[in-house]
Amino acid sequence: MFFEQLGGNLIQGVVLGAVYGMATMGLSLIFGVLKVVNVGHGAFIMVGAFVTLFLFSSLGISPLFAVPVAFGVGMGLGLIFYYTTIRKLIKAPELATLLATFSIGVLLEELIKLIFGSEFRGYNWVVGKIDLGITVLPLSKLYAGIGSVLIAVLLFLWFKKTRAGSAVRSVVEDSEGAQVCGINVGGAYALSFALGIGLTVASGVLLTMFIPVGINPYMGGGYTLKAFVIAVLGGLASPYGAFFGGLIFGLIENGSYTLFAYIPGVEPFALTRFLSFVILLVILLIRPTGILRAK
Amino acid sequence: MKQIPKYLPLVPVFAAYCVLFLIGENMEGMWQLMSMLLFYCALGQAFNVFLGMTGYVDFGYVAFLGVGTYGMALSITRLVQYEFLGVWIIVIGFGLAMVMSTLLSMAVGAVALRLRGAYFAIATIGVNEGFRFLIEGARIWNGSEGMIFTADLNKILGRDTAAALSTYWADVMVLVIAALAAFVTLVYMRSKIGYALTALREDEDAAKVMGINVTKFKIIAFITSACLAGLLGATAWALKTPYVFPPEVFEIHYTIEAIIIVMLGGAGTLLGPLVGGLVYGIAQYYLSIFLPGFQLLIFAPVILVIIVVFPEGIVGMLKARTRGSALERFIM
């Protein structure tokens, strides 16, 4: 009984973890290239959720098609914020970019609240489910998981096979050297920032499959924290590390929920969120470079 | 002779607090606005001790106000049965608030302050949420139901005194905390701690090479700032409104406000949090009347502009303007 439940939750955890991983790749990409920590990360996920909600509820467009739309919206937002603020702060002390990205997050939350209101919303996309024996997995979640893996693979190929991807990688290695070789470093920064925000907003679409009625302008805060745990698990500067960090985190979250549910007198959901904070502190304490880096 | 000018920069700060107090005291209907302004100034002064002096940003700052609130709440609800303690229960509450916020800041600081810049910010961003979910999840101190202690407070002090405490004396104590925070800021700035922190803010590696124990000074600033926040929570939240609910006292909104106040006024200046608190508080007050719910929508872009265009804030600019004039000694 217990193991069936645990097994079922862990399968759900892998699917959720893949989406978590994809939702963190943008954060790691931006930190890896620009050395900027996007403290407003969760707000961009929230924007993706509202793009989905708007397209589905108002225009009847399937959430799967919302992914490219959200990606485009995110790229646009990324370019706007890069050229108006981030570009001017790259050389400034770290405090400036931390506070700036934080303020951008607050700004997005308030803008979305102005347009859509602050109540919790949701949408109902019924596509059936599959029975795996020990657990029932809605197909929408499965699509989200598969979509996340596909996007991760695409990003990997983009980095390895395209000119722009190689340029970004060279900037990460040595930005001055890249400049000497004629690479447009500013352009690589802008592209990476836009791409990172695009990925994050797109991940917001996929995450809505897991929260039936949890779409709200202030939903992002929890995801910011989770994304930091995941990013730190994967070494903060590596998008692929982030993806595998996400898988691990999905397993930990669902596994610990199953265990906490057996302790009488506690609220398991709240405890899993406390646990993610503890994990963050422990990793930062013992291995701030990430546990996935074999070095 | 040399000792006197040392504390001159406190003159405008204390004068401003006295004016606020007198306006609230003597003008009909102004007390509520003044108490709000005092809270924002105190919040800014306390936050500035850490953010302004070290250049590190603590996104989980509100957690210290939260545990301070809990400290006072626990003292009142648990000690109400010992009637002989009387008003000492409040004093013990302040002590407990300080102890609890200090302990939390030591726990967080021990992990986070060994880390640099970005990693530090990441470590702190979950402190308030983490602590809130610990209280709710493990059902500590009544868990998510929180505590209401109006009746206990009435029993300890009597109905009239308790009412006077929440409508008047709590605000006076906020004023005292704001003044205390300003005083501590100046003492730190004028001592070895301030010089060490300035060195570390400018270039942490160079400061280390010069033999400054940067971690030690960061922890001093962090604990001081947390301790002041604990006191502020114990007065402005626990005594003023005698209840405590975890989602309310660990709300990140207050960290946002603290950041706005400090950056607006000028991080690392003595006068900055006061100016920022007044500007933000007055704007907040009138915006909540004319455009309710839009305060942050207006302030988020304002703060972005400040960070990009003039990161030194209002007081930082004033300082540059008055350099060489007679006013210079008063602005810091």
C-alpha cells in the first residue's frame, strides 16, 4: 500500500520534475551568460500562466499552442528589459541587478493584477488520462513533461549546432577573447537574456497543467524559491544541470509529501515547502557549486 | 571638542522625528498618518543597517519582523497566567523578540554570509516563506490559525491601558526604535565596523587582503539589523494589532517596501531611510485614498529608474550638492 502510493507519487514526480527543470533553465542560462540572478524569475512564469489562460479562455486556443506564443512574449519582454535596464547594470555592483530584477518582478505582478485582477483562476483542458496501475496520469501533464524534454533537447542542439549558440558559449568561456574574435558580446548578452526569459515564460504554460485553479498574479514567489533550489542543485550556471536538478527536485517534493502525510498532526504540503528551503541552505552550505558537478 | 561634531548628523534625524511626533500629537486626525510614517522610517532605518552598509540584499528580511511579532505574542499568551509579572510581560516580550530574531539571523547568517553577493541573495529569498511553512506545517505556535491575544492583553494591563497601548504607546515605541536604529547606524559608521563595511562594500577581496575579517563585520551588521526588525515587529505588529497570523507577518510585501524606502532615500546614508520613509509613506497614504491598489505599480518603475539613473538616492544627491557648504556636517 505504502510503496504503491510512493511509486505512484514518484512517477508523478518525474513528470513534474521535468517541467520544473525546464522552468529553471532560463534562470541558469541568464546567470551562466550574464552573471545576473533573475530574482523576478517567478513573475515571468506567472506571465506564461496568464498567456495560457487568456489564449484558452478567451480565444479557445489549446495550451500546447500557447507554448510558442508565450515563448515569443517572453523573448519580447526579455529584449525590452534587457535594453532598458539590465544592459546598463551589467558593470554595476551585484546589488543593482538583484534589486532591478526584483523590481521587474514586482512590476509584472502589479501589471497583471491591473489587467486580470487578483483572484485565483484556472482553466479546464480535458484531454483524457492514462492508467498506469499504481497511479492515474492526466495526459495534459504527460504532454507538459514530454514538451519540457523536447524544449531541453532543442536548447541543447541550438547551443551545439548553431552559430549563435556557439557565440554565446564562447562569451561564457571568455567574453574578452570572444570580443577579440569579432563576436558581438552585447548581442550575445541580449540574445541570452531574451532566450532565458522566453524559456521561463514558456515554462509557465506547461506548469499550468499541474495547478488546476492556482493561476494568480502572486503565484510566482513560490516558483522563484523552487527555481533557486533547482538551479543550485544543478550548479546555478548550467541549463542542463538545472534540468536534471528539476528531475531530482520533483522526486524529492513528491516523495517527501508521501512521507510527511504519514506523520500525524502536521500539514504535509506546508512541510514540503519548508523542506525545499532547507535543501537550499544545505546545498549552499556544503556545496555551493552544485551537487551535479563531478569535480 | 572633537566629540561634539561627531553626532551632528543625528540632529536633522531626531529633529524630523520630533516634528512628526508633535504634528501627530497636536493636529487632529494626523496621528494615524504619523504612526504610519514612523513605521516606514523605522523599517528603513533598520533595513539600512544591513543593506546600506554592506551592499548585500536580504530578500527574506520580513522574517525577522515576523519572529519578533511571535516573540511578543508568545510572551503575552504564555505568561498571562502569572499575574504578578504585570507589565513586565511586555518587557519580557521585547527581550524574547530580540532573542528570537537574533537566533534566526545567526542561523541564516551562518550559512548565507559565508557566501558572496548573488549566492547570499539566493539563500535569503526563502527565509520568510521557509519559516512560515515551518510554523504552518509542523503546527508550531498554533500553526496556520495564528494567535489572537487581545483578551490576554486586556487581562494583563486592564482594558483602558491596553487600548492606550495599541493606539498610542506602541507608536511612541516605534519612534524610539527608529531613533535607536539611526543612533546605531551613526555609531557603526563612525567606528571600526563602519570603515570595515565600507571597505567590504567597495571591494570585498581587497578588504580581505587588507586583513579585515569581512565575515565577522557582515554578521555584526546582519544581527543588528535583524534585532531592530524583531523589536519593530514586536511593537508595530504585536502590540498595535494584538494578533499574529503566519501568512501576514511573513508577507514579502514588507521586504519590498523596505527596499523601496532605502533605495529611494539613499542606501548607506544616515538620513536616507528617513527621507525615503517619509516620501514613500506620504505617497502610499494618498495613493491608497485616490488610487487604491496601485501603490506598487507606481513604485516598481520608480525604483527601476532610481537603480539605473541615480543609484545613490535622494540623500546621496543632496550630499553631493552640499559638499563644501556649511550643511555638509549635518547630512550623512
